[in-house]
Amino acid sequence: MFGLGWSEMLVVGIVALIVIGPKDLPGLFRTMGQYTGKARMMAREFSNAMNQAADQAGIKEVSKTLNAAANPKKFGADKIKEATGMTKGPATTELSEERQAAKEKMSKAMGDAAIARKAREAEEAAAKAAEAATPESPAPEAKS
């Protein structure tokens, strides 16, 4: 409190006791407490008034935007959601169902393509193995 240590506060207390006297000292402390309470109440009211003025001026929105900009990953995702109209609600649920159906369709198509590719590779490997297994016959000689 005001940068005073216990020793300084003790000296101030002893001086106040001598100057003011023991009868008036409790009244002085009570009055000081009332003024301190009033000062704190005024500071609290001032702070609340400033916060309300900031809310009305849109400072919180600016602050929120700046905080979001400090985290580019979150800022980008929020702006994309805002631009595409993706907010939580029924539209998002429908979109999620559409995306799930598209995902399943793509997964099935990729699975089918992979099976077809594996079968084609197996046929090519079998054909190569068959070629390697059959001995080459000598070329027919030309008759003259």
C-alpha cells in the first residue's frame, strides 16, 4: 500500500497517535475507511461506464477481430464458415449429411478402382510369368 513497509506504517501510526490523540484516532480511521470505500465505488462505476461505452462503440468486436487475427488458423476458418454461411444449425446438419454421402461414394469408387487395378496388375504379372516359363522356340529357318 503506497510502497510503505511495516516499519514505516508503524512510525506513521505512532505519530498519528501522538498528534491526533487516542480518543479521535478511531474516528479518523472510520472516516478514512469511508473515503476509501467511496473512492473504490467511484472507480468501479467509472470502470463499468467505460466498459459500457466500449460495448456501445463496438470496441469488443474490434478486440475480438484482432484476437482472432492473432491466431490466423482460427481466423481463416471462422471467415470461411462465415462466407459460406456454415453456422451451427439445421443447414450444417444437412450439409454434413451431404458430405458424408459424398465421402461414402468416393470411398466406394476408390475401393473399386483399387480392386480393378490389383486385378489388372495380377493378370499382367501372370502373363509375364507365363512368358518366362515357356521356352522360346527357335525361329523357323527359311527354305530356299
